[in-house]
Amino acid sequence: MMDYFLLKQDERYTDVPLLLDVHKKIDTRDIHPTRAYKIADPLIFHVRAGEESSYLDIMDRQLLLLSDKLKRVVEAYEPDTLFKLVPLIDLSRHSQNNYYLPILEEVEAVSPRSEFNRDKSVIKRLVLLEEKLRGKKIVRIKESEKPLIVVRLDVAESILRRDLTGIRLERVPVE
């Protein structure tokens, strides 16, 4: 049985850039392989950031954004992944940081043993079905509104070997 991990932003980093006007610029339903052509490329966002704000290698509070370093890891394991360039522009600091919005394959892999909140909009405890993940290295979980990215053990190890900031990997039970 292969181990899988949730790839997410480390919650201990609280001072991160805030993207402005997200819902005016992108319909999150278009973050899908068959509809990604509707997303602007580049997709430019102005951000609100402080002097101490951290530009992490993964940011997932508003949209799932990857740094160039993390994008290269994803490309190594899933070379067909589509990415949209997302320049983050801080006008007050006259700075620009380039990120990438990955358009990942979506897989329905949530086990009935997963636990949801009352209206089933949030997965509180994720359990995955191994047969749905077979052969997959990096996927987005279809049943979640919030982007849940799952990576296989070899991908997780590769991520950990790099000097990346703000990344959290959380083992997910598989059955």
C-alpha cells in the first residue's frame, strides 16, 4: 500500500500576502483541465502585504499557488500539468513575485469513512480509497470545494529534500 500526504500551506505562517479581488478575476470552477482555457494567462493579482509578509513556496488560503521551485517538482512527477502564471504585484512596495496556479487532475477518491461537517462542504477527516489513486502521483480531491492536493510518498520525499518554505505535509489514511 502506497502512502499519500496532503500538501498544504503551513498554518503557522499567518502573515502572507492577501490577493485582492480574487472573485472578480477568476471563477474557481474554471480551475479544471477542461475549463482552464477560460483563465487569463498571466492572471495578475495586486496583493496587500506587510514588511514582514512571507512569500511561501505554497499559498492556499485563497487560491492554490506554487512558487517556481515547487512548480518544478510538480512538473518532474506530472509533466502534463497545466500551469497559469500568476504575478503577485505589491504596488506599495513596488515588488512582483511570480507564482503558478496548477491545473491538476481531479480524482474522486474520498472514502465513505471520511468525516464531513454538517452540510458536507468541509472534509474534517480525510480517508482515501487506494484503488482510485493507483498510479497517481499528484491529484486534487474532487469532492472538496477547497483545493485539497494529495501527493504520493515519493513526491512528498522529493519536496522535503528541497529548501522550501511554508509547506506542510500531512499523512492521509488510505484504505
